[in-house]
Amino acid sequence: MEISIVIVSYNATPFLDQCLQSCQKALAGRKGEILVIDNHSPEKVVESLRIFFPGVKFYPLQENLGFAKANNFGVEKAKGHYVLILNPDTIIPENLFDQIIPFYQKTKNIGALGVKLIDAHGRFHPESKRNLPTPFNALVKFFPNLNFAKKSSYYNVQLRADDVGKTTVLVGAFMFLSRSTYLEAKGFDERYFMYGEDIDLSYSIERLGYENYYKGDTVAIHYKGESTRKDAQYYRIFFQAMNLFIDKYYTNIFSKTFLKIGVWVKYRIAIFGMKKEVKKKIAAKIAVNELNFLPKNFQSQDLKNQGHYVFDTRLFSYQEIIMYLEKFSSSTLHFYIATDRYLIGENEIYLRE
């Protein structure tokens, strides 16, 4: 078998539904499999989706093992030569593997490969390509205007969003690599429950002598955050994950202390800001009749400021939708993607009738 797509899910049924439809189209004509490892979701994710995706291998777990352990479980079950670690709130284009497999095969000493991730508005996620956490880029997080900020940035700003090149750290929402490399790196460190494990795995792969790459001319959608609530527990888990990484890889007392102080300050600022916030700002609910379904041959002049526009996958390919989201990326335009059962935007989910 050529490809195994491994998706760890926790609730977020509508996002996973869209993700699976895009994965099936991307695997058309290839020998591949999709494995969904459900982390004991309170929502009945497996029961809800199994009927619509009989070819998908669902593994409902009896407890929430966390992102790292559940992914390792999935890769252990996988039979593909390549594995794609994928978040459930992502959408991939139909031609994804036509773009990334030839690149992976011809690139010497490649470890893991990431792509350009955008949100539902077409905005780029800078965490798609990152540098290793160091005392210098920890400082840059607080003083981004320093002269050395560009060189020492937490994000790999030396690579532009559309560039192709080496980067140390990839994001766990999309990581493509050979199964043998994943196993050689011993997969995700299971001491991470959630967050930070992608930094750790990226670094583990590079420590084996491989090089990780970012392919900015290949694009996928990551709704980001819609399947994860950023509350006090989120910040606590992230804080613990960063401390685990620092303890694991940094022996110099200065570096370790500086990084831990930076992480702690960041954590306290986040918690303080969250307590001050009386109510999270969420876009007003849009009535269904205010949604404009775009025709196949729409023109740019058809898009009006503050308009709410729907790309229907019965008319548009995922490839086309991704292209249009990038082309018309704007804070004044609101886009939604409609698949067979759901219509999803930045803050809203509709059950499609």
C-alpha cells in the first residue's frame, strides 16, 4: 500500500466529515487507506460517520489517549509506505499526492514534509514552518522589533509563504513522511498529551540526520482552533508541553532557565488576558438566507464587502476552492465550504438540508 492517512479525532464531527470527503478524493486512483483514531469523543463521532464512509477504518478508543499516543497507535496499524498525519479540521486538494510524493521521492535525505496551510478566509498560518525554540527566538516573541528578530524568529520568516525549502519544525496538523522514518524517530513522544509533540518529532527527525522541508506551493485548508477551545486548560497543557521539550533537549542552565522564564511569562499573560476578557467575540450568527451560493462561473465583481459566500463542493473542486480562498483572501469577505452534509465557515456550522 502506498499511503496511509492517519487522523486523530475528538468531537468536531462536521469538520471530520468534510476532511474525510477531501481525503477520499485525494486518494482516488491510488492504493491508500484512511484511519480515524477517535479519542473517546463525547460526541458519537464514529457512529455518526461510519455509515457515510464505509471504506474508512475507524478505531474508537475507550479513553482519551491524547494526540501523540493516538497517532502512534494509528501509525502502528497503518500499512502504507507513506503516512500523512492530518488534523480532522483540515481539507486537502484532490491533487495533493501528485504534488508531494514526487517531491518527497526526489529530495535527498528528506525527513518530514509540510505544506502551506491557510484558514477559511485564505489567510496563511505562519506556524506551517517554524524554527526550533531557542533563548533568542523566545526573546523575539516579546521584542519582535529587535535587529536580530528576523534571523531568530520563532517562525521561519526566511522562507516566504509560497517558498519551498528546509525548515526545522513542521506543524502536527499536516506532516507527511515515510512510515519507516516515523518509526525510526520513535513517533510522537507520548509524554505530550497535546501540543508541542510536533516540535519534538520534527526535532527528533532532524537529530537522526534527516532534513525537514516546507512546500509552500502546495496548499491545504486548516480551520484551526474550531476543533480546539483555547481555555485555561489549553494554556496549562501547552505550558507543560513546552517545559517537557525544554527539559528533554536543553542541558545548558542558561538556555533552560531563559526559555522556561519566557514560557512562564507567556503563560501568565495568556491567563491574565483570558480572565480580563468578559466574553469571547464571535461573529454574529448569519441567517441561512443571507448566504450566497457562488455559481461555477462567478466573477470577482460578484463579491461584495461584508458578504457571506459559499463554495459548494458539488460545483467546485477542493483545488478550486483553495485557489479562490487565497485569491480573494480578505477581512471583509466571509467564505463557507458546503459538502454533502455540512456547511462550515469561520465560526459557524450548518447542517445541510
